[in-house]
Amino acid sequence: MPVIDTHAHLFSPDEKKYPPRTNPSRPPAGAGTLEHVRREMNANGVDRICAVQVSGFYGFDNRFICDASKAHPDWIAGICTLDPNDPHSPGLLEQYVRDYGIRGLRSVPGRGPDGRQLDHPGVRALWKTALDNGITVNLQIGYRHAGEADRLLGEFPDLPVALDHTLRMQADGPVAETLAALRILGRRGNCHTKMSFIANGPRGCQDGYPCRSFHKVVMEVVDIFGPERCAWGAHFPLEKYSPALTYAQALRIYREELPLSAEARAAILGGTAAKLYFPPR
């Protein structure tokens, strides 16, 4: 069974060709490049990655993630991010799938009269396009949007959806509220979760590797969804997003430290992701 990292953010060193947003937050020098992620993959036996558009750096300009996906379809599944309020976004998504081999949409709430809304016509239009094009939606929300997410999951029962960072779970965050929301969403058979949260944030994994203080929460998430709907992610580059761990440690927690059966470990480390992002073509 392959090992697949479902959450890697890639940065191009060529900021003239792929210009960032104004005053972006950059990773440390040399981190987050294609060369960097290949070194980590080769050193740790990782076969493939999901490359998630860095909207905080590139906004809705998906050119770098599209070009990287097209250049490396054997080991990159590109996940783009599009603006739900832009009427051109569904057409762009279709084009990205057709011309660049994009395999996922990172879905974010739209802007409505009452603020950020997931229950939004633009979000529905993008989900419908994702369904029609056979790709997975990656849902970037926190627990407060769980009710809206539950409605959309019910409206699109045949669309595979994966929760980015398990509703932004963090050791120093609202763990109880997030678990309660996950129990609701976990009832939907098309809802999966990305296990990329164990060291999220500057104070995540507060006791250091192997993060034993958080193992109970991780195993509760696995119990809610079942390993067949859980997919490991490192949140690369860890130097920027999860500095409490190295890439090797983030993988080793799931490979060795957590009390998982061999079958559950295989599903979480690659089996689930293979179905979501690398189906046979």
C-alpha cells in the first residue's frame, strides 16, 4: 500500500512567474519547494502527495499548483482554491481538471450578507462542478460551520468530501467543540477527514514528539470516521506550519506510535487517500 501525504503546501522560488499576494507569510528560506518535498518523500518512503493551493500566499491564483500538477501527475494530486463569489469559478475548475489534471477543490465559505457562509450558492455551484468532474472536495472550515457543512453533505451524497485538518483541530484549541461537530459530520458516509492536525499551530503537540498527550483525541477521530475515511497528512512544510515536529516524526506517529491495527494503519497512511485522489484511470 502506498504512503500518501494528503496535505502539502508548495511554494515556488520564482515569484516573478508566480507572484504572491501583498505582504504574504513566507516559509523559511528553502522550505516548501518541489525539491524540498521530494527530499522529504524520498527520505521517508512517501510515494505521493496532495499539493494544496496556498491561498494565504497566492490567493485564488492557481497557476503554480496547476503547472506542478501537470508536470508531475504520477506523484502530485493538485488541489486548487477558487472564489465562491466569482461566477467564473465553476468554469475555471472544469478547465483545471481537464487541462492540468487537478484532482481536488479546496472549498472555502463565500461572502454573504451575514458574513462568511458555507451555505452559499457559489459554494454549491463549485461542489456541483466537482461532482460532475469526479474530484474530491477538501473543506477548509472550523467547527462553527459544521451545521452548514452537514446540510451540503446531505445535498451531495455522492460527492467525496475531506475535512482539511479535521475542522482545524488543535491541541490548544476548542477540542471538545470540534469533536462534537465531527460526530455530526461523521454520520455522513461521504465525509472523510485529513489527519494533518497533530502538530498544527505554534503551540500544537505541546509535549513534543510523539505527542502522547494528544493520542486519545487522534484515536477518537479515527473511531468517529473509521480508518477507511481517515487520511494522513503532514502539513508540509512543517518548518512553517507545524514546527513542533519534523516531517519524519509526523509520519512516524502514524507509522509506529499510535495503537492502530495493521489494516487501519494501511488505510490511514495511503489506502483512503488513494481512493480519494489517485483513483485508477
